[in-house]
Amino acid sequence: MSSPLLELKKISVSFEGFLALRDLDLVLNKGDLRAVIGPNGAGKTTFLDVITGKVLPTKGDVIFKEKSLLGQKEFRIARKGIGRKFQSPRIFENLSVQENLALSVSRPKTPFSLLIDNLKVKHLDQIQHLMSIVNLQSKANIRAGALSHGQKQWLEIAMLVGQDPDLLLVDEPVAGLTDEETDLTADLLKSLAGDHTVLVIDHDMEFIRRLDCPVSVLHQGYVLKEGSMSEIQKDPLVIEVYLGQSEEEE
């Protein structure tokens, strides 16, 4: 049996005595799609910060490809194959869609190498492929700032994929999206799993259900429950901590 791609072992994080994470364990295998949910203050953002090296845990270890990530700089962790999408789209709004994607696929990232005319044929093919998976082919020469909020989210996901990470960390990708955009985003992330390992954090239960993947519930900094969405929604303890009441009290 192959080793996990990512393993968090007894991770605890303390901020001036407040335990944001406590003895958190989580395992992701290559090609997994995993959703993480939890009420505000459950530790979801801190959890991602630990994986990407932004926050050093008080105790525990983060193992990626069988090697510890503890103490490594954020940019070095990114280069090892971990990409993160933040809640708000981080794109270059004054550049076109195609130019944004050129930034993500070009190696090395020097001003000269980022000129569209100077891109290698394989990069142009890759850019076309990335635009196709997020349905932005018709927007190739449109300034990214003119895109809808949903299209900006998709562009950033495409830029993340363009960096070819093994692990994609996607934080609240459907916040502010329409129902149709939410469904399309779920389909997009499902299509990326397998070739990549994808971890998604969100509050939208319909979106999580559409992902049709294992769910981890965080509560007060630890994993309270793991299972399918149907199992999670029926669990009395999850109902109590997530909704603040049990089914009998409704």
C-alpha cells in the first residue's frame, strides 16, 4: 500500500494560550477529493496555514510525500507541490485571462519569459487547455478585472492548476457565486481530483453535497467526525455543534 500524500499528526496550534487546533489528525491519499466543514472558529483557516507553512504548529508534524514540512518557508512548500487558493480571488486584474495563465505556467517567471509572443508552443497549448477546463476560452483577451466574480474564481483555480501542484487547497471557492456557478465549480473540482489531490473548505452544504466526497468536520480545532455527507448530516453530535441544537430540539 502506498504512503499517504499528506498526513497531519497530532497538530496543535496555540495563540497566546488559545488552542486554535488541538491534536488534529488528517490523512489524504494521492488523487483524493476531501471536503472540510465546520462552524466559525473551528480552525479551518489555521489548518490550511499549518499545511502551507504560514503558521508553525505548537506540536505535531505535517508529512508531505513522506517528508516533514515543519520549519520550511512558504515558497519552498509551494515548490514541493502544494498550491493554495484563498477565499478572495487573487488574480492580476489589469492583465488578460491569457496573460494571467501565462504567469502560472511559465518557467522561469521572468518578465521576458512572460511575454505571450515568447511563450513556448507547449505553454500556449497548456493555456488553451486551462481556459477550456474553466470555460473561459471566449474571454482569453478580456481583462481579468472585467470578469464576473465566479469567472474570477475559476480563473484563479485554473492558475493554480497551471502550477501543476500535487495538492490543491481550495478555500471557500463558491462564496458569492450563483447557484449555477456553484454547480459548475463543484463539477470543476471533481474533474480535477484523481490527477490532483484536492481539499476543499466551504460552508455551502449543497455545494459540499454535490462534491460527493468524504467530509471531515472540524470543531474547536480537532476532527469531530469523518464520513459521507449523508452520514455527517445524520450524526447527532455534528448536528449539535454545527447547528447549535439537536434534532429533538428543532
